[in-house]
Amino acid sequence: MGMINERTQIIIRLISTHLVLIPALILISLLVKSDEYLLILISQSIIIIIFLTGYWEFFGLRMRMIYSVSMEIFLLAALVLKVSFNLSTGFHPVLIAFLSIIQGYLLFELIRIFIVIFKNEINKFEISFPFRQGNFLITDGGNSKISRMMNYHFYSSIHKRNKTNYSMLFATDIVMIDNSGRLFLPPQNEDYPVYGKKVFSPMSRVIFKIENSVMDNIPYSGNYPYSTGNTIVIRKENRFMLLGHLHMGSIRVKVGDLVSENEWVAMAGNSGYSERPHIHMQLIESNLENFWKGKGISIQYKGINLFKNRLIEVN
């Protein structure tokens, strides 16, 4: 796929994993007669995992519900067929052992996903949400060391190479969603509802660092600079709140300013290591001014973790 552009690669990956995988597994389960219903169980586990961790910002939350219900009906019909026509006959120990290992792994991943959603971290911080008026989706969030499916930041190879992954332990990405019928993975920044939205400070204290001159990327164009682009860092003692991928020239504060919680500080953009408009938010605890060497802190909103696919409605 080296000759295919990034946008096309993502479309192929999304369609194959989110739309094609489950129907294919269910159809295979009807053909295999010695799996003791394990392929049905595997399909069910994957439906739940995709529902919880899928990239539904691209398909929409309505599609998530329609697809999941449709797959459950399809799965139930397959189970009825297997039972009614006695399609699960015979016994193949190697196949059973192999499928059992897969199912065990899927259950292990599901447990980790639920831990990310519900775990009450000891070191946590309550924020004010950085947007107003609209529906916003967390696309990566929660403890990324526990589950890469919920939050890719800790295990990302590029973050590991740059030794920033521990500071990104709870890094959070946020987009805005609407029901306007916009194109699938549109090619222009302006087509994304979060682009240009006002960003508000999640906490109070002093502005420690800003970057305001990075060009916004063309969505899915590749070769992004490794940085958080246009960035605001707010310092409160040994804690550093970072807001990244902001719109070039939109930052309204300067280093040394005292910023208030909920103060309008910038606009959302698509700068730095970012393939589509969103904002990146993380809180780091560090005794050094080089906060990238610190450790990420759990971020909560209204007492609940900012986990992947959490929908936040702001009036």
C-alpha cells in the first residue's frame, strides 16, 4: 500500500475492520462445522470491542448503533441456523485450541477496555471542558498503558522513539461531531466541524509556553512535523496542561499571562503531528521545566474519565 495515499489507506482500513470483518467471520462460522460455536463467540466479542473502541468519528455515532444492532441480528440468525441445521458437528482439537486462544485474548482486551473506562486513578485532575456549544467526541483517551485500543499514545512507536510516551499516558484527542452529512474523511480543514472552534482554558494559572506560527496541515497529506504544532502550556506548580494542534495565529495569550479557567485562549486547528483537525490535551506532572520527561496525569470531566468514544454534549 506504499503507493496509495494516506487518506485512501485509512478508508480501506476502516471499511475492512469496521464493516467487512464481522460479516466475514459470521459467514465463515456457518461454513466451519467443527468450531463448537467459538467463531460465534469470537464475532460477538469483536462486535463489542468495535462498538467501544472503533473510530466512529468517521462513520458517526448513529452509524455505530445501526451497524452494531445489524451485526447482532446477523449473528443471532447465524446461531439459529447452526443449531437448527446442526452445522456444528465433529470435533477438531487443533482448531478448537486455536480459536479458544483467540477468544481468551479478546476477553482479556475487553477487561482492559473496561478498566480504562471505569478505573478511578489515584492521581487525577478535574478539568473544565475546552469547548462550548456542541457535541464533542473523545477519539483517544484514558490510561493508554492499560489499553492501546482506547488510547494509542503510550504505545505509539514515534512517541516511544522521542521518549514522550510517559508524559502522554493520559493524552486526550477531541473532535466535534454533527449530523450535517459531511463527506467521509473530507479533504479540507474547513469541512471538519471542530476546525476554527473557540478553545477555552481547562484550568487556571500562568501561561508557561506558546507556539503560534505553525502552518495547519492539509488533512491526510502525510509528512507531518513531530510536534504538537501551535500549542499553549499552562503551568500550575509542577503540573503542565498542554493544548495542541491549534490554529495558526489564533492564540490570544502570551507567556507569563495569568489565565482563568474557561477563558477563551485559541481556536482549534490542524497543526503539528496531526492528520485531521482536532485538539490534543494532556496534563503532565514534572519537577523539570522539560515537562516532556514527566508523567501523564488522569484527566476527568464531571468526575468521569475521558475515555475513547465518550460523547460530551456542551450547551
